[in-house]
Amino acid sequence: MSELTTVARPYAKAAFDYAVEKQAVPHWQEMLEFAGEVADNEEMTNILSSAMAAEKLAELFNSVCGEQLNEAGQNLIGVLAENGRLKALPDIALLFNQYKAEFDKEIDVEVTSAVELSDKQLSEISASLETRLARKVKLNCNVDTAIVAGVIIKAGDTVIDGSVRSKLHRLSDVLQS
């Protein structure tokens, strides 16, 4: 995450709380992702860095977003422009998505293996992790032949390293001490 994460956190939390209250989380997620993409655009980044008045900046940004933003979304853009925080929109969208995943009890899990895993293996890993983490699991699979065999699973702060490479490193450390 970027250095704007700290700035983005209260805005993302406020937007998420509002979206939950209005039962519009998916719509807000779409709006923020779109606005984040607009803010990430090279031309828009140059405009956001200019000395344009906050009201004009919000008006321009809302006109670029068009009908993608509802009235509440446009109000958020106005507040962000007034406080010089439009550059934080990509981080606000990212944090909003994290709040949504937490709210939905979902977690993204990175699974790295030496060879491509079969559907059966993936479903067993998924079921086991859902039980262990008490959440819905979304697997993102990678292949890395350097781990020799086994798998490395990363879910948030939890890392399960069942790779042969790590076992060989531990054995080497024990033999050298």
C-alpha cells in the first residue's frame, strides 16, 4: 500500500459504514473502484497536482465520472477535493474492498506450489482453510519450481510453509549448529 493509506483509512471506513447503513455496499464498491481508476489516470493525476480550486476540481472530477457516481458519491468527491485528498481515492477503494471482505467473512489466500495443483487438491485445500480460518476462501494459485515440492499458503498474516525447500533450509541450519 502507498503512503496515502493512513490518509485514506478514515474516508474508506466512513464510506463503508454509510454503504452498509444504506445497504448499498456493492454499488459503493463499484463507484469507488471507478473513481480510483479515474484518479489513477495520468492526465487526472496531473490535474490533481495543479493549483485548481477545490470546488472546480470536484466539479471536473464528477463530470469525468458522470453517472458512475450517485449524489452521495459526488458529495464524497467534494469532501475529498475540499481536503486535498482526491489522490487517495485508489487507496480508499482498496481499503473499502478490504472492509467488505472482512464484513463478508472472505479472505484471499495465496497458494504457491512446485507443480500445478489438481481441482481435487485445490478443493481440499480450500475446504481445510475455510474450516481453519472460519471464512470463505478465495484461492490465488502460483507455480514456483524453486520450492521443490509441497506448498506455501499465505492467508493474511498466516503463513503455512510445507515446502521441501524450507524443510531443507531448516535441516541445513540444524546440521550447521
